[in-house]
Amino acid sequence: MSLVFAALAPHPPLLIPSVGKGAIKKVDKTKQALEQLEQDLYIAKPEVIVIISPHGSLFAEAFTINSCTDYETDLRDFGDLTTKLKFKGENALTSHIRQATKEFNLPATMVSEKYIDHGSAVPLFYLTPHLPNVALLPLGFCGLDWKTHLDFGYMLKEKIMDFNKRVAVIASGDLSHALSTDAPAGFNPAGAEFDAKIQELLSSRNTTGLLNLDPTLVQNASECGFRSLLILVGVLRNMDYTYRQYSYEAPFGVGYLTANFII
């Protein structure tokens, strides 16, 4: 079939009601944005979701491809023993992507991990309540250069467009973790500059600008979503899409950006 949906989603665990409880009100803009994304995703009717998370198994010099046959969310680290989402795997697309990494000379490591991290669990909690049969393919970025992440995304697009099912790609990631003195990384003025720059470059579809960001700025921003985003932008290379930002907020000194790349 084809690529039918592409989005950027944040993953604060507080968005899970049993974790956030009363504090969930502080991320209400993000919650509403994810609920809008859920409607968009439902209309797109994906059969497979490819999700790129910064919190699964990651390797310095190889992308991660999870080949498990079934998945389950695990939020025990956040005190939640009750929220459980289950998904089947997508072995055929996994195999195609693995073969393509060899053809494109892109390093990849196969893992088989049943439990998926909060970087995947939080967006999926909001995006899949009406997609009980959707299959899942979790991926992870790596420590290689930014251009290689774009190339990995382009390779994904090529395999997705040749695949016989409808596929959605979701990049999970938060922006700066250094936007206030009580932020997880403490305060760094680079944080606000980075978040503003990302929003500007995405709204203008400026891929070259993303690649030319100052590496020191990115490092000092203490982000966790830039490489996920680069893969997504690579997926969208040479495609006609409309960028629509649904929300941005930073109530805890962490930037949460939610956006749909409407195909």
C-alpha cells in the first residue's frame, strides 16, 4: 500500500492517567493535541505503526530494529502496574527493512524485546485506542551522524512504499530538557533557542537547516527527540506534505511538541 500517516509525538509519562493523576492538567495542551492526532490516525486506517523511540535499546554505531512477534507496554518504572497495551509484531516489514539496511549500507542491530519503553508506550496509549488490530514495529536511532539518520529514514520510506499494507510512522521524542531551573537537566539558555529553531525549521520544511544546526546547541539543549525527528524527516524526503503543529508547551522545563506531517 503506502505511507499513510507521519507525526511527531512527545512522551511525558505524566500523560498516563494512573501516573500523572492530578498533574495531568499541567500537560493539557499536549493531551488535547495527542487526542487530535488520534483522530487523524484513525482516519488514515494504518495496519502497521512504525514507532521510533529514544528510550529503547540504543547502540552507538547501529540502528535498532525490534523483531519481536508481540509487544506489551511496561510502565513499572513510573509506579504503574495496571496500564497494559498489547500489540502484535509485523515480521514481513521487519524482514524487508533488515534486508534494505544491507542494500543501503546502513548499520542495524536486530533485537527481540517484548516490553516496550515509555517513549513508545505514552504516544501509543493516546493514538491507538480505536486500532485494536494494528501491528507494531519499534525502531531506535543511534549515535551516528545526522545525515545517516536522514538516509535511514529515506530507506524506510522506500520499503514502506513497496509494502502491501498501510503504514504510519511516529517519531517519539521530547525537545529540550533544560528550559527552567527545575528542569531535569537544569537551566541552559540553549534550550529555548533549540526548541524555537526546531519549530521554525519544521514549519518551513527546512531539512538543510536541521542538518546544519550547531551540534553544541543541540547538545546543550539536552533533548531526546532530535534523531527520531531526523529519521521521520528522511521518511518524508521528496514527499508532498503539510506540516501542522498541534501544540507546544514546557510546563516542567521540558519541551513537548506535537505535530502532524499531513500526507
